[in-house]
Amino acid sequence: MKIGSSLKKKLTTALKLVLTGLALFLVFRKIDTDQLWQITKTIHWIWLAPAILTFALSKLFTAFRLNLYFKNINLNIPEKLNVKLYLIGMFYNLFLPGGIGGDGYKVYLLNKHYRTPVKPLVQASLLDRLGGLIAIVFLLLVLILPADLPLPYGSSVPWNLLIGIATLLVFPIFWLIQKLMFKSFLPSFWKANGWSMAGQVTQLVCAWFILKSLGVTENFLAYQLVFLLSSIVAVLPLTIGGVGARELVFVYAHTYAGIEETTAVAFSLIFFLITAAVSLVGSMVTVNFDKNS
């Protein structure tokens, strides 16, 4: 059984590596690499400092969200320990995708040291991911609303009205999903979603700083929209840390969004490097459960 599980993990890692390589091949085949190199030489580095800080802040907010879910299952751990575990999880998710994974490692540690059952821990981790996705979808719809979209084919109802209705339904539908599948976590529904929104809005601010570092002076809304869309795609466990998948979205969406293709890819790569830099902190974090560090 263990051999089969180990083989499955190796095959999953191999598949992710292949898909990551394929995605990056498609990206660099379509863009002007010389132009990309020129862009990297004109980066305004001063803007990257607040970009890193706001990204780290966004992860702090989402760590607070996860600890709310832990409290719902009577797992009370100090916030400092929770943040450390979150950083370790980020490192495992990005750099060790073929192994137990960051979420799985946190479940293992908390089950071992606090004797919390595995099932509610897995549910908390799953809901944490889902909560982040819901925040992205909500903000994506909100940012699309001002756009002057054409009528759907064969319909007299404008897109804006349909998107407005969808926006209003996002959280009621999520509440219903939680009631049916994650009932234990309902007491923290609004507060947890507040942290989700804070985390995602802060990432949009991070994206704005990255765009400033690249000298972008227009179409900020279009870049932000594609960034949110790419974030949804990057959540899917298809490539290593979302690398390649996010860039592909920028490459294929640039025509429709009216953004500059190579700049968009440069933006995506910088965002990944910031993610990697913050995640690397998790490799240096140590936890001591006896002292609740």
C-alpha cells in the first residue's frame, strides 16, 4: 500500500513537472524574450519593497482566517504558532509539491501534537483554500462590473446585470455550501470571509506595486482583472506552484484585456519570485509545541 502511495506521489510530481515545462515552453514561444530581458533591466526596484511587504501581509491575513477555522473545531493554538505553521505550509506547497504537501504536513503536526482528529483538520484546510477562491471570484466580478460588455448572444439582458446578480449571490451560495458541507465552521463565516477579502485586496495592492515597478502607467484595471483570473487558474494543482499556468493566462488574455503581453508575463514572473521569497522563510521557521512558540 505504501509502495503504491509513493509511486502515485512520484507520478504526480512528474506530471506536474511536465505540465510546468510545457506551459513555460508555450509562454516563451509566444513572447519576445529579448523584450522581456529589456524590461527586466528597466525595473524600478524601489517599488518591489512594498510589493513584498504587502504580499507578506496578505498571507498574514489568510493565516488569521485559518486559525478561525481551527477554533471552530476546538483547536486553540497561539497566533504566533499558527503563523509559523502557515509559513512552513507555504514552503512545502511550493518547493515540495510531490511529497506530503504543506496542508498535509500541518494536518500531521496538529494531529500528532494536539490529538485533533484528521477529518476536521482536513476540512479546515479545504475550507481555507475555498474561502480564498471565493474572495477572488467576488473581486473579479466586482472589477468586471464597470466594464461595458456586449449583450450575450441571443439575449436582451445586459452582461452587467447578470454579473451584478452573480456578485450578490457569491456569499449566499458560499454560506449554503458551508451549511451543507462544513457546518462546524459557520460561526466564523463572516469574520473568516473578512480576512479572505483583506488578504486578496492586499494582493491586489501588491500587484499594483509590481506594475509600478515595471513602469506601467495605464490599464491597471485590466492587469488586475487578468491577475485575479490567473490566480484562480493557479489554485488548480496542475503545475509546480502555479508556474506556467499563471503566465499562460496572461499570454492568452492580453488581446482581450488590452494589456502588453511581455509586460504581463514579466509581472507574473515577478509575482512568483515574491511568492517564492516569502515561502522560503518557511524553511527557516522552527516550531516548539511544548512552548507553544
